[in-house]
Amino acid sequence: MHRLWIAAAFAVLAIGAGSLLNGQPYGTGGPSTTSTTVSGVTGTITQLNYGPNGTADGFLVGTNTLLEFGPSLCGGIGSLGAVGNAVTYSGNEFTSTSGFESVQVTSFTNTTTNATYTAPSSTSGAATYGPTSGAVKQLNYGPGGAIDGFLFTASGASSAIFVSTGPQASSSLTSLLTVGATVSVTGNASSHGSACSSTGALEVVNATSLTIGSQTVVISGGGFGGGFGPGPGGPGPHR
């Protein structure tokens, strides 16, 4: 009996490992799932769908199509629609053997309210940003009051991005960063998603160095919560 139990356990593990090796997307039905790209599909929201933490994270359209949105959705799923709204969507559709369809949405329009969503483009790694000069539009603070980033508008640009510095650089930046100050930003465009603002998602840059006036702050860790490191002139700000 004990041997039979062990054999069954190994069989379950083997099935799970096979699903991972087959490269099936998480939550899309396992190795028997088929996939296709859909565009301009219309339907009506029949219910909200909820994640494991109880937060609404998708819509059911009709009786068997689940629309799933990325984690960078600003304003929550409720900002995009409600039960009874007519919608048009495109994305990657996965159909299980039961006929249930799950769509990883790339674009979405609520034709009842005119709310729209476009999935952020994904990158395989962080792209280099800057050095780019522009102005500080707003300071950002961590829970303890330390500066951990700022909204930044590059010269000639019409929209802001979020520059992450990490809270450990705050002691160096407090006396240098002010709203309206001119700063040159060098860093890496984040591949981990976007930040939210009242107008939607913002591009995120993890700063590796900032030049403010004649002083440069080198940020170790590239804005991922790291501290400031030494530059050519010594630790922290240098001339």
C-alpha cells in the first residue's frame, strides 16, 4: 500500500513537471490548451472575475470567455467596465478541451463608456536610458518620508516618466532635488512594468546616476532600492 502511494505521488509530480516543460502559460489550461490570436472580437460583460486575494482582475464575456489583463492596469479593473457593458477586444486566446476560452488582452475598448486599455510592450531586458536632461515635476516619497524617485519630463517631451532612485539615495538627493530643477538622468528603462498616474501608466526608469547642476549622484543598484555609490570624485555627490 505504501509503495502504491509513493508511485501515485511520483505520477502527479511527473504530470506537473510535464506541464511546465511544455511551456504552457500560467492559468491557461495546461498542455491540452490550444492558442490563437484574436482581433476585434465583440461581446458583453456578464460578470467580474476575481483573483485569489479577492480583487477583481478580469471580465467574463458571454458564458465561456475570460478576459485577463496585465498587472500594470491603472485604476483597477473597475475603471474599464461593468456588467452589461459592450466591449471589443484583441489578444492571445487559449481554448481548453472543455471549450472555455481565456484571453490575455492586448487591446480593449468599452464601447459603452469609451474606456480603453492597451497592454504595455514587454522587453526581454532593461534598455539603457539617457543621459537625458529635463525637469523635475514632482518628488515621490517612500513610507518613511525618504525620497525614492520623481516624475521627470525630458526636454522637448510632452509626457512625464517616473524615475526610481531607491530610498537609500535620499540623503544625497534631499538638498539637490526640488520641483522645477533641471536634472540629467541616466539609467535603465524598467522591464518590470509601468507606474500608475491619474492619466494612466508611466514609463519607469531605474536611475544609475543623476546630474544636478555641477553635482552628480551615482546610485548603486540602479534605483532598485539600492544606495548611492562612489563616483570618480569619491562617494555620493561629487564635482
